[in-house]
Amino acid sequence: MKEINHVQRVCFVTLGCKVNQTESEAVAQLFREANYRVVTAEEKADVVLVNTCTVTNIGDSKSRQMIRRMIRKHPESLVAVMGCYAQTAPAEILEIEGVDLVLGTRDRAKILDWIERVRSEGRPQNAVGEIKKDGDIGAFEELSQIQTEQRTRAFIKIQDGCNQGCTYCIIPAARGPSRSRLPENVLAEAGRLVESGYPEIVLTGIHTGYYGRDLTEPAGRDPDESSGWEWNLARLIDQLAKLPGLRRLRLSSIEPMEYTDELIASIAASDKVCPHVQVPLQSGSDRILARMNRPYTVSGYKEILEKLRRNIPELAVTTDIIAGFPGETEEDHLAALEFVRDCNFAGINVFPYSRRKGTPAADHPRQVPVQVKERRVKDLLQAARRGRQDFILSFLGKETEVLVEQIDSQGWAMGHTPHYIPVRIPPGTQKTSLASGQFVRVVLEEEMVEW
């Protein structure tokens, strides 16, 4: 590594989910506070940080490819790797020539100290602690307030880890058990972000619906003030919705059985909470749900959907589904297709099952051939398109509110409705010019929608 005699620069490359993106932004703020300049991956950088994903074997492969690409692109830079893949396979990453530091899914606040250690000792460092051996990994890790240049949508991470134990998922090994962020810290950061100009906040986490269940009453609290201290996601939403200046509050994915009556009431009670929920299905077959260790049946899932729609008019319900889980028969697939059509989802993320080493499902017999998985993905995507089209058609000709997020070079304004329908507003349709971060009411027309 060359001698540094200028303002230091750092670039971030992030793979995977919104939680990873949120963590990269928070770590970037740590570097800003240390007088680093955050640059793009196309610019020269003294430090390159790759935030990795391990949700599938493909995620591992893409992470390795990106690490090698950044090493080639920045041969004189200090290359650090963090995230879920780094947590589960630090030795594998350190075998890649050019990697200087591996930091997993914890102790990110110490990254600058580790970088100085790499520089002082002149050798690669493994800063990953084993989650399984450590047992209790402590409380939620607080990082710096996110202060990116975008002024439309801010993501706040309120929870980390997962207690679900799905047989296809490696995330509990990468993230550990569920830990909730203290409510006062969530509310404080949300308040600062709103004051900074963000009109929309998105709550993110690994097991978001579990929020609050692990929180214990602070030591030393006066018993006379202890009543009502207990927190859950519903109460957090109620408090956030009261923030002056907040226009929209959006929720990330929440597990089906965690949509309690209290949570549904909180979503329905405020016009600030967006009428858009992500309710993971994963399979439309009871037999496959049991093999996945999912804690519900298709009938139980359908009851949750019906309750949500009864209480929240015009609700957008999106979901995730896995095609070709080990042992999935053609009958299971056809049952899933019928169930998906019956649910009328506003959108579906369809994933072919990916055999993930270290999970129980990887050792299941009767793995589904790749060609069969690909066909089943196409079937589900076709069913998903029909549901999405029907949902969007129900809004055509109606007035709706759009948060402008970007203006392209031709003057088209792009943004989303509260139901997360992507909209493009042509130039000249408004009396005044539009700007990012502005709310505008439009009558939704077919040519405005990104189908």
C-alpha cells in the first residue's frame, strides 16, 4: 500500500438486501466522521469496502467475484470485506490475494481501528468473531446516524438477527439471534432524519416483526414508572407516526404470523403508514411449508391476508416465494400456482431454490433439477404478472400522491405512490416544475405506470 498524503477516500460496494445497504450507509458515515471522502467505485480510493451477501450459494459466488473485481480495479487500495458472507467464511475470503481485512456482521463500529491495525502491522487481519461459539452476542449494534445525500427515502434498521430457523436459510448463522434496537434510539434517529429533509422513512431488519420481544426493562428504572414500558413493532409504529414533518412511514418484510391485531390496527390507524405490506409466503403447499419449518399453513396465511385487507382498504400485498424446494412435486407446484392466483398479490419476488451449504435443506433428498426449477419460476412469474396488472388497473383514473425521487435528463419525474406503484410523470403535466423530494398529486394513467 502506498503512502497516504492526501484526504483519504473510501468507496463502498454493497450486495444483497436493504439491511446491507442500510449498514453500508451507516459505516460510510463513520468514515465521514473520520474525515474520509466517500467516493464511487469508479474513482480512486484508499479504502475499498465490499459488503457481502450469503443468502444463497449464488450470493457467495457473486461476493467473491466482486471482491476480486475490486482488487483488480484498485490494486493499491486497502480492501476490506464485511457482511454475511464474510461472517460465515472469513478464512475463504482471506485466501483471496489482495484482501486486507475481513469484518463480519458485528463490531462494524471498530472498522477504522482495524484499518489502522492493518496499516501498522502490514498484514491481513481477521476481525470476525464466531457467532455460534460466542452464544449471547449482546445487544443491537448502534452505528452512526445515516446522512446520505439522497433526500427522499431513508432506511432505519430497527432489528438484527433471526430466531426463525427456516431449513433453507443460513442467516441465523450469519447474523445470530434477534436483537432489537432501543426505541429511544430509533425515535431519535427518525427525528433527525425528518429534520434533515427526508419525507419517507422505511423500517428495516432481518426479522422485523420480532421487534421488541428481546428488550428488557432498563436497570434502575423507578418501579412507579415501569408500567407500559414493554415495546413491540405496533407501539414503535404508533410513536413514529406522531413525528412532526414525517409524511410517509413504510415497513419492510414482516412474517405472516407476526401480523397481530395490534400491529394491523397500528398500520390502519395512521395515514402516514403506507398501505403496502410484504408478507413472505415461500410456498403454497402445506407439505413444503412444513419441510421449510415455516410456522403456518396456507389456510392460516390466507386468514392473515383477509384480515389485513378487511382492515386496510386498497392494501398492496407483496410476497416472496421459492420454486423447487427439495421434495417439491408437480402437485405441490400446481397447488402453489393456484394459491398465488387466489391471493391476488400486488407483486411477487420469485426465487429458484438455491442449495445452501450449512443448512438442513441442503442435505434433503430429492433435490429438484435445475430445468424443473426454471420452468416453475416462469409459471409463478406469469401468475404474479396477472395479479400485479389487476392491482395496478384498479388505480387507473384515480388521483394518487407520488413522492418524486428522481428527474431524468428528459424531464420525466419518477417516484412511487403510497402503494409502491412506480410512476413516471411526463414533463409539462404540472403547473410548476417538479423536484426530488416533492409530493405531487396526479391522476394515474396507463402510460405513467412502470408495469
